[in-house]
Amino acid sequence: MKTKVFQVGIIDTNCYLVTDEDSGESILIDPGAMSPRLEAALKEHNVKYILLTHGHYDHILGVAQAKRITGADVLISGEDAPCLYDDELSRAGLHFPEPQEHLYADRTLSDGDVIPLGNKEIKVIATPGHTVGCVCYVFGEDNLIFSGDTLFQLSIGRTDFKGGSMSQMMSSLSKLSKIQGEFAVFPGHGPATTLEFEKQNNPYMRNL
């Protein structure tokens, strides 16, 4: 797998373009906004899916444009799917004078779902806490986790927004802590980290 990161939007959301070099198929994760660099990259890749870790505005405002460019299917959890057409749920109405461009998911996801990419598989792990419908995407064969706003380097996503829950967040972190192996973790904001580092050093995971 080849991973490119693009920092997009007003709070520098990490948007990831992940390519299976064997098949040439790509996925786009969390296009929170469009940029000239990202648009150019999308036109050069065979993007099969747009995967969303959750439905907050800073992770979805570039989805409609990305879909027009690539024709890719939009996938998000069933719980957060309404964020794609509800400015209040996505929190876009709190930050932007114009409403977000609304659309509907091509497919909604549940815990344990598997998404094919070339000859590989992406596993969906439900990790509510930041929102009710947060998910992480796990590439087991390549030891990659895209954690959205669930797990950051030495921190976690905030739980005080509508739909957030600290008890659910801790349950989600416990679920992630049970994953075995040397996994790189690519979060929705901030630098990449590793799952083992977070297990040992993240104050929210250390004592699970």
C-alpha cells in the first residue's frame, strides 16, 4: 500500500489517498475539503471508494467534489450517514455561512464489514465515542489503521459534542487495544503514530 496525506480545510484535517500498488485501485479517506494538490492527485488515480471515519464537517466537506472528480462510491457508518445532508449534525452550520453540499451515502457500514481493494481487504471497526457512528479502517495485511478522530498521538477525540460519549470512547479504545501486531496509526489530525506506542504511552489507553 502507498499512502499519501493531504492536510485540508480550516483545521488541517488529514485526508489520505491510499493505493494498492498491485491493482492500481485507490481509496480516499476523509476529504474534509478540496485543494488544488488533492484534486490533481485524484485525477491521476483510480479511486474506487471514498471512506469516511465519521460525519463531522471537517472530514466531509470535500466529499461531493471528490465524488464528481472520481465517480467513487461514498461509504460511511449508518449512524453518521445523516451528517452528509444535515448541517446541524455535521456541525457545518456552526462554522460556515453557506450550507454544505448535500449528498447521500452509496453504502452504509457496520462493525465488522469488509471492503475489498484489489486483492486486499479493509475491515471496518465501529469506534463510537467522538460521534455515535465513528469507525476505524484496518488494513490487516499491511498493518495500517486509519483512526479518524478516535485515536490521536497521545490523545483521543473530544467527546463533548452531541453524540459523543466518554464511556463509549473508552470501550472503543479497549477494542483497539486488543489488536495485535505492529500497526501504524494514521489519525484524523496530527502526526502518525503506532498502536504499540499508544498502548504504552497514551494516558487514555495505558491503563486499559
